[in-house]
Amino acid sequence: MRGSSSGRPVAFATSNGGKVEEARTILSPYGIAVEPFDGKGVEIQAETVSEVAAFSARAAARRFGRPLIVEDAGLFVDALLGFPGPSSSYAFKTVGIGGLLALLEGARSRRASFRSAVAFCGPSSEPLVFEGSVAGRISRSPVGDRGFGFDPVFVPSGTRRTMGELTLEEKCAVSHRGEALRRFAVWYVGQDRGQRF
């Protein structure tokens, strides 16, 4: 039931507080209560964020013996042949925003997209993956101090502001993570509460 105050719970395996805050904002209207815990499975190197999320969700669900979701996301830059993609978190920690902008120096195209994959898995089931994406471009300098990661240099199509300038609600309405989580929510609220995963 949408808008429920108590909420149907879902465990979210992540150590990223920003993702938890976004998930709560996105899932609350569907009556889903997010229960975060720092129990994400091992991340693999893969070509897609969906592969990374599915592997991690399966490993975490088996390890902790509970159904849960894992979300993985990446920034895919056209001029860099999709880099950093599924390695975005590592790229952000190592070269940061400055390194990304340096790689784009002189590039003719600044087109990019953010992609998200939300994987749901139970201890005895296989992962179900829900995807989302948002097209945009990389700005020439970082603007805004909201969000996290590469948000201050990503300008979603249809706006002149970076994700780092958007409010939490504005970002959740247009983001890749918002799209993936809403797809998950529609499926999740349709499941039988007594169902075992």
C-alpha cells in the first residue's frame, strides 16, 4: 500500500549513507521501509553494474541468511568509451573529479550517462535485477555540494544544473537510482508478504 507509515521492510546492504537517504526518499511513497546494514557482498570486476549488483546481492543474502537489496551504479562517459563505468567508485577514490575532467580535456563530446542496478536476492533464490539510467553530460567544472561521487559534474538532460546542485527530492525524481528503485518497488509491493525468498 502506497504511503504506509509503518512500511514493508527491505534490508539494504550498503555502507553508503547517501544511498540510504535516497532509497528512503524514493521507496517511502510505496510503503517500503529501508533497513540499512553494512553487509554488502564482495564486489567483482565486471562490464555492467547489473553483474556487480547481482553477484554482491547473492553473496550477501547467502552470508547473512536474509532477503536484501544491493545497488551498484556507474558513470559511463562516451568520449572515454564508457569509462569509468562499473569502476566509478574506485575511479572517484583514486583520481577523483579532477582526474575525470583532465581525461576529458579537449574532448569533442561530453555526453555521459549514470546507470544503476538494484538487485534483490533471498538466501535460497537467485537475484532479480532492476535497472535505471539517466542521460546527460559532464560539466567543465564541479558545481554544487549535494549528493556524492561524480554528482557535481553530471548535468542531467533537460536541466542546466548538476546533480550536485539538485535537492534530494529533485535528484531522486530524475536519477538512475530513482528509476531502478521505483521499478523494484512496483515489483516488491506486488509480492505476497508471506512469500519466502
